[in-house]
Amino acid sequence: DQPRRLAVLTPLLVLAVLVSFYIIDSAKKERNESTGETLANLANIESGSITEIRLTRDGREILFIKDKKSSDWIIDDAFEGRIKTDSGAVATLIETLGDLRKTESLGAVSNIGKYGLSVPRIIIRASDGKDEETFRLGKKTPTDEGVYLMKNGDKKLYVAESSLFSAADKDLYDFRDKKMLNVDPDKISDFSFTESGK
């Protein structure tokens, strides 16, 4: 009878659906494992050895240089000279370069303009003093979770985590040190106020 038949078929249908999802997911993982790479694999430079970064955003370039003596990062600006940086913002950029998770490879594409890479929104050039790696960032993916990325010398199109876009999508003001006084509060022993005109 029909109720008994439904009772038998329902678990089988559920099982069939689960097996189908498993096969599709396994195929997807296998495809990603064969084509996906981490940014660390794409780059030949370790994040800890980077000594210079050229960040071009909307045509404006910011040059970051790591000071050899202090290991602090500074901005070498054509108009303002050497500018102290917001160490947190620069550290985030460098860490993101080294810590991006697996990216998806879309292979070689002919119409890179579709992905915002004919005129990249952001270009990152990282150097360790010997070698340089260049990454071009285009549009974000429809879900905003990834960004389309290409590497100089590589015709493949990749999808990287959008955290790289977020870390690099900043202007000079965002990266500069905004502290008015470079003083350790714990070392202040005395201070005074002087009112203007008195």
C-alpha cells in the first residue's frame, strides 16, 4: 500500500540527494585543489622579508619603505618627504599579503575588463630588495567575499579573499601616523598648560 511505499521511498530519496551533494562537493573540492593556490604560493617573497611596497590606488602611488635601523615603516612622499606611518594599517596590509587563504583559479581569460582588470583599481608591488611581485586587483566578486586578482607574468585570473582589497583600499591619510605627540604616557612626569595671551 501507498503509505508503506512512501515510508520506504522517502529515506531512499533523501539518501540519493545527500549522495548527489557529496559527489558535487567532492568534485568541486578536487577542482579547487587542482587549480586553487594560496597567495603565498603565488608570491615568491615571504611577507617577513618585504622591505618595500608600492601601492597604486586610482592612479595615486604610495611608496612604503622599511627603515633598516628601526625596522619601522615610513612613507616616502614626493611632496611631503618621509612620513611616519600608522603601523597597524601597514602591518595589516603586509599580513594580509602573506595570510590570504586559498584562491580559486579561473584560468586564462580574454576579457579581463569584465573583472575590472583592464585598468586595475589597486596595484600592489612588493619587494624584498632582490625580487619584486606585482598583484593587480580588480572588482569584487558578486558576493563581496572575494576580489579578482592577477599577477604579473601570469595570465591566470584568481579569486582572492576580499581582505586584501580592504587592507589596500586606503589613501595616504589612512596610512599615515595621526598621533599629534609621539610620547609614551607612562613616561610623562610633569606637564603644564599655557593659555594663549597669558
